Amino acid sequence: MTSALLEARGVGKRFGGVQALKDVSITIHQGEVYGLIGPNGAGKTTFFNVLTGLYPRDGGEVLFAGAPLNLASPHEVAKAGIARTFQNIRLFGNMTALENVMVGRHVRTHAGVFGAMLRLRSERAEEEAIRRRSEELLHYVGVADRANDLARHLSYGDQRRLEIARALATEPRLLALDEPAAGMNATETAALRVLIDGLRTDGLTVLLIEHDVKLVMGLCDRVAVLEYGEKIAEDVPAVVRADPKVIEAYIGTSAH
Amino acid sequence: MDIFLQQIINGLTTGSVYAVVALGYTMVYGIIQLINFAHGEVVMIGAMVAFTVITSLAGGTLPAPVILLAGVLAAVPTCMVIGYTLERAAYRPLRHAPRLAPLITAIGMSIILQHLALLVWGRNPMAFPQIMENPVILVGGAVITGVQIGIILLSFTMMAALTWFVYRTRFGIAIRATAENVRVAELMGVNANRVIAATFVIGAGLGAVAGVMFGTYYGIVHYTMGFTLGLKAFSAAVLGGIGNIAGAMVGGILLGLVEALATGYIGDLTNLCRWPGLGTSSMLAERCVDGGNFVVFGSNYQDVFAFLMLILVLVFRPSGLLGERVSERA
């Protein structure tokens, strides 16, 4: 529980004149559910995008499993073992749910054009294994009955689950969820909570960015709070909740 | 009736060649939104390479089908290498440049390939050796040749194979995922560079076969043949909805059919002597006497129809018949 899986040290990010992230350092331990919260525009998603290689960072370093994370190309990040979902769902809408998950298996397998065309025996076996594993993952997140429907025809909650299944298909060591409960109703949120709890039980490390403070506080082992691109708190939920700076950030006292 | 059936068969033949070429345009466009104007030239080089191989083997003792196969087997890898080289050397460095830059590069590549072919094969049209026996079948007053049947069968087989590849294999799934969203596909571990290179290679391979079919059908090859053929296939891709694989197939066949039917009937329809009243009018009586003709538009207007259709599609249905919405890209 104490070994660090991901360590960000002094990460910064500027967009033109806007300092979106300033010297952010966090440590995510192996096997924990780590929450990242903060008011709108605090830089949560930016931090997320920097960690997953979508944005280049300006300064600082990121260690993943003890080694510096090369953020040069997104598919390398996936290969290193970080998978993510998106705040605004980004499934492959014109592909079936099953196919979406199968794409995720790409990172752990070797698909070649010629192998696929020649139908080598090893290729067929691997493809069959991918299909089976993908079906299992759909089952795991609870959308197995929609396997052959186009992703865009799934309900909102199911799309979120499908995105998690697709991320899990890459066999991540760290699963990063960007506002998974956004737009969900109470029932869907409760089901999501059960799902994330299950992920932790199965030994996965989860980074959770969420607006729903209640969900984060109830679910996470530790929580960090961002405000104006800076980390203002990091601790177990009970301590963070009582932190005056956090209360001020969320409720606001006098104007600055 | 016989002219109708005949033109349907002719149109199906040219249409299936257009469709195979159109696939090369549409696959590349679907993934990187680039109109690879050099694709027509790749098809031309396929025809040229096959021409050289078949001509040099034709005098020998090998049976005709083997010679033809050798021509195809030489053309396909050559074109695949060219397709790969185009992507790697010309387009990849411009992947993140403004869209106009790769487009103009594509036109430049087209000119370069055309003139390389001019250097190698010369400026004169060359007769594509007709080594296969070409049996003729009569069906309801229309003539079907063995070559036509061969072209139609081969084209449909290739289209079926490509559909299977794209929809049923996981590399195909990666291609479709990349087409929908490159960045997300990359986050899932798809190597987008490989997928993009593969679409160029597959498109060029299909184009090579199309070039050989085209040369065999018309019996003539020329270093500029890729231009018109490419433009028509591009029109077919737009007609079907560019970026859409099924659309390219439908668009190609439809374009071939419209072209053939229009070419078949335009002479009669614009023959003013057949127009009631006109033929006996003082103006035309002299020309029309004894079954004379006054044709305004003859079948030499064949090439117009492809582009007429392109214009109509762009005006009335810019996303094409099976078009996917082009907007909405993250």
C-alpha cells in the first residue's frame, strides 16, 4: 500500500499567458483509489491530460512505477500502463460495444496487416482470445447484453461503463477516470460506485477526477484538491474535508 | 432493350474498376482527411508495370493466365511500395501542417509520378497485350466478354475481401477506430502511424489491380491515364460519401452505370432529326433527309457525366449518398 505507482513532481502547464497548472506534485500509491477534486477550472482535466500524454507538460517530471514516463506519444503511455476515460465520452460511436473494447486490446497484442490478411493460425487464436477477453470485460462492467449494438446507441450510463471496459482492455496499472459520474442519475452513480469499489478489490489503482464531492469522499482512500492550478490539500477524505482552505475553495468566504 | 442491357454490362465493368480505385481515395480520406491526388498515378504505374512484365513474357512459352498473374504480382508490390513511400516521405512530415500543404503536395506527387512514368515508358500510348482468350457470350442481344466477367468478378471479390478485412479483423477495427478519432485510438494503444501507412499500402495494392484491369479492358495504357481515371474514381468516392468504404463501392458502380447509360443514349436523345417537328423543319430538312442525323452531343461527351454527377452531388448532397457527417471531430 505504500509503494508509489505514480509520482508527479512539480508539474506545470501553461496555455499562452494562463498558468493552468503550477508546480503540482502528487503521489498515487499502488492499489488505492485516489481522488482529485477542485472547483470548476481548477485544472483537474488539464492535469489529467498532462498525465496521459495528451498535452506536453511545461516543467516537472512524472515517474510511473519508478521510471520516468515518456509522454511523447499517447500509445506509449497506454503501453506503460495508464488508461483513461473522458469527461465528454469519446467512444468510437460507429463501432459496436464489443469492437470498442477490442480496440483497447491492441496495446497488449501484436496486430499486423499481413498477419490479419493471411489468417495465420497464431493470428486467429489471438483474435479469438481478444474477443473472449473483451466479452468478459463487457460482462464485468455490466453491458454484456449490448455487445453488438453500436456504441452511440447505448444509454449514457452504459456508454460510461463501456468506456471503462475499453480502458480496462489495455490492462492498465493505473486507471484514470475523468468525471465518470458527470450527468449520471443517482441510481447510475450508485452502480458506478460499486464498479469502482470492485476495481479496487481486484487490485487496480484508480485516479478519480470528480465533481461529485460526496462520491469522492465516500470512495477514495486519499484525496487531493486543486484550486487555480495549485494543490491546496492532499490527505485522507476526513482530513481534507475539514481543511479550512478546502472549505474556502468550495464555499468561498470573502472575495479575494 | 439490347442497348440498355449492353450499357448496363459495360457500366458495371468500368464502374467496378472505379469502385476499386475509389476505395484508395476514401480509405485515406477517412483516416487523415487528405485527398491523395497521386492515387490515380499509382494506378497508372500499376498498369505500366504489368504492361512491361506481360509484354516481355508474352512471346515465351508460359500459359497466358500465368503471364497475366505475373503482371499483377509485379504491379501490386511496386504500387504498395510507392504508396508507402508517398505517405512516409511526402505526407507524414506534413501531418500537422495546415490542410492546404498536404493537398498541394499530393498534386505535386501526382505530377512527379506522371513524369517519372513519362521517362520510363515514353510519351506514346502503348497497346496493352491482349494475351487472354476473350470469349464472347450473347445474352439477350447484349455482348458480354470474358474480360468483362473477369473484371467484375475480381473487383467484387476484392471489395468483399476489403470489407471483411475492415469489419472482421482487429487490424480493421484499429483502422476504423483511427478513422473515428486518432487521438483516442492512440490512447488505446493503436499505433496510428502504422494504421495510416497501412491504408496507403492497401489502397495502392487495390489500385494496382485496378490499373491492370483497366489496361486489359481498354487495351491501351498511357502515362496520363491516371489523371482522368483518378478524377472519376475520386468523383465516385465523393458521390458515395468520401471516407465511407461502402460509399466508394456504391459510388463507383453507380458512376460507371450512369456514364455508360448516358453515353449510350445521348447520341439518340440529342439527335435533332428524331425530335418531332424539328426534323422536317426547313432548318434541318436537308440534313435529316433519308435517315440523316444531326447529333448535338455524341458519345465523345462520355467524360462529362462523371463530373456532372460530381457537381450535382456537391450541390444537393455534399456528404454523398452514404455520407457520414463530416463535422464533429474532436
